[in-house]
Amino acid sequence: MKKRWILNLLLLAVVVGIAVFLHLKPQEQAQSARFEVSSLKMADFNAVKAEFPAKAPTMFEKQDGYWMMRKPYPARADQASVQRVMSIIAATTMTKLPLLDAAKYGLDQPVLKLTLSGSKGDQVFTFGTYNPVSEEQYVGYAGQVYLLPGQYSEAASTQPIEMVDKAPLSPAERKQLAGFDLAHLEQWEENALKVQMSNEGKWAVNDAHAKPTQNEMNEWMDFSWAQAQATSVEFYTPDRKQPYPSFEVLLRNGKKVHFDKVQESPEYLLARPDEGIIYHFTNDTGFTMVNPPVNIQAPKSQPPKSQ
């Protein structure tokens, strides 16, 4: 009886072992069959250029650690958008072929030519036709052809205006935030409101009747400005003859960033004349951005003096 029990355990162990082997072996084979398009790193590059047959190229350049759009518009770039364009360097595929006949894959007249430049020189990726069976795209790089999902060419083909940074302040400006001069907005003209943060991180308001709390002010600045993202942006030519209600963001280095309030409803539109960009916000988000929680309290009325 004991021998049979031991035999059953051994048979069970064998069955479990075979099941685990069959489960893991295909995964190992699938992993070993995948090819890396490159061993490049994003840190290797400081310039990106996407060229198309029928429209102007899109170009980015890294400046002070951040990506800037150079063409077709000079503007701050959305960092994540540029990283998506560059993500092809980390792509993997199960199909790798020698590039012997470019025309066979539509690579003699590519729909997109992506050039990444930097310490590794110019690395050129060309995008051709789609495979009718897998619906993947043929991509040529370094004498090889790879079948990749269309997401890589789609990222580079995004409309340039959608790849502009939607934050009203640059990363460097957000780090320098020190206050706001709101005196030229109609709701604050009477108070000539100005809120500032000291070097110790304490908020001060120039209105004696204001009773702000530090936590509320910190949360307001973080939500409304440090993390602010417009729903969309547009380029415009500032008209110096057209007056708008305005305000200024104060920076620790003494600089000021000027904004014009172009519209309140149905969208809240804030314009930066120095950038030539209008930032679109929802009405409630825009309203919050220019109305800090300073808690101004009406002064108590004095009792009449006795005669």
C-alpha cells in the first residue's frame, strides 16, 4: 500500500513537470524569436526630424534637457509626444529580413523618414507599405527590414500643433514660481491683488482683509499652475492695440510671465504674447487659475459712536 502511494506521488510529479515544461517552453521560444530593432537609448540623441513626401517636416531639438519644437513652429514640445516618436528604437518584432529590394516594401519612396541625431550620429528609419496579412508596417533600418505595428509612424505623423506643450509655463518656469500679480483682472482691480511666496515657502497677500491658509494656497498653485494642462493650444499673432484683462506670473529670478485673458466662456482662453500661443482651458479650470483662495473677509462695521 505504501509503495503504491509513493508511486502515485511520483506519477503526479512527472505529470506536473511535463505540464510546466509544455507551458513554459513555447514562451521561451517566442521570446527568443523576437528581434530588437536597435540597442539605442533615448539619451543618445538631441535632435529628431520626421520628413514626409507631401508636407513640411517636423523637427525637435533638445535644449537644457527639454525637447523644443523647431519646425514647423518654434515652441516648447510636449515631452511625451517626442518620446513616443523616438520609442521605435526600443521596438521588437518577430520578423527581420535583409533589405535587398527596397521597392518590394515601399521603402524606395517611404511615407516617412525619421532621423534621430546625436552622439551615435544620424540613425535613419524609413517607413514603407503595410503587410496585407498582419497589417503591420515595413520599416527599414541599418540594412534590415522589420515588421512593426503602425503606432510608430502614427506617433511621428501627429499634427505638429498637437505636439506642442500644453502647459502654460515651461518646466524651468514652474520650478521658479514665486507669485502672481492679478491687479489688472477686473475681479481684483479694487484690491490690486498680489500674492507672493517667500523663500521659506510662506504665502503672503497684499490685502489686510485676506485670510489665506498655506495648505489651500499650495494646493491651488500645484493644481492650477504646476500641473496645469490646456485642453488644446493654438498659435496667434499678438495685437498690441487690442487691450485685454491681464496678469503676470512672478518668478524667483525676478522675471515675469505675462498672460492676457482673451475669453471666459464657453472656454477660458489665456494667451502668452511672448510665445504667440493661446491656451484653451475649460471654464471652471481657467476661473480657478486666476482666483487664488485668499479668503478676503469684509471688514467688520464699527458701532456708531455715542453722542
